[in-house]
Amino acid sequence: MQKFKQVRTIKPTRRSVSGQICFEGSYIPYESTLERDFLIFHTFRKDVIDLVAQPISIPFIKNGIEYEYTPDFFVQFYTGGDYECYETKPMIVEVKPLSEWKENWRDWSDKWKAAIQYCREQDFRFKIYDENRIRNKALININYINKFKNSFFDDSEKKCVIEQVQLMGGTTIGYLLERFFKGSLYRTNGRNLIFHLLANKHLEFDYWDELTELSEVWCE
């Protein structure tokens, strides 16, 4: 498979939010809050193995004139083990607000048709992600636990919780709180510690479900 790298530099702008998100030791730029939220979710997914911003320039013709279209992201997925049941073809992604792409789809259809054709040739998928696809329950959960990602907790307490989950093969947040953090003060600290472990992927959970004390957690 072709190895992608960023072909267009994202420059700071006053008209929108821009920044970078760390993934696998490198920084992926974004130039809108919608792109940021797309990256927050996909960099958290354990089955994503490569993510490149502005990955390729695709030529297309509009009104007899040749242009180049640069999609927002390339996403590659791990295809073995527990992920074999999922759709794992690599994606070329355009991130656009729903109102924007609905209003302009006729004007943009030529470049998107070129992207679809390119993806067919490469056995990729071309996807348009708007806020309905991006801002979901999973993103809410990930944003919440990420508040605790860089918090400090005692290593021995973290070790006890992880070892207990490993011993049981999986349990609920509520069980861990009852087992190790009885009392209202300790319970709050314990809940935050568990969220810290989830944010750093020391524990796993189903981020599509409501995050409560009944939520199951496990170790991979």
C-alpha cells in the first residue's frame, strides 16, 4: 500500500480553530473544531494504525479546467485479530459541516467523484463526515475521560485496580469502587482514577454506551 504523507501545510487562521493532536508519536493538524473532534475519536480507537492529514492531491476536471482536490484525512485500520468482523478498508475522508456540504454538493461533486474513483482503484472507501457522524455518544465519553488523562494518581492504586480487572477478566466500575474506594471522598477519587486508566487505555470499555458505574471494563 502507498505510504501517505501530508501534501499541504495547514496554516494558522483567525477564521477557525486550528491545532494538533498527538497520535503514535507524531502530531496531526486540524483546521476546524469538527476536524478536531474527528481526530479525537479516531486517535482513541485502538484499531486505527495510521492517520494522515491532507494525504494526497487528486486531479479532477471542472468546466474543462483541471484542478487538484486534497481530502482532509487518510485513515488506515488494523485488519487482524478481534477487528476482522469490522469494515477495515482504509478511508479517504472529507470533514464538512452538514449545512455546508448540502448547500455546495453540486459545486463540489466533480472533485468528490474523482475521489470516489481513486478510492475504487485503491480498494479504499471515500467518506464525508459531518457533525451527525462525528459528534456522538462515543465522542462525549472520550472527551469526558480525557479530562483525567494527565491527572496524577498513586501507582500502587492503579496497579491494584488493573490487577483486579485482569484477575476477574472484566468487571464493572461500580464493583471496583466498592472493592477499593469505599466512602464518598475515596469513591470520587476512585472514579477519577478509573477514568484516568480508561483515557490512557490501561483499561477498556464500550465507548458507545452510557458511562456509568454499571459500565463494564476489561483489560485487552
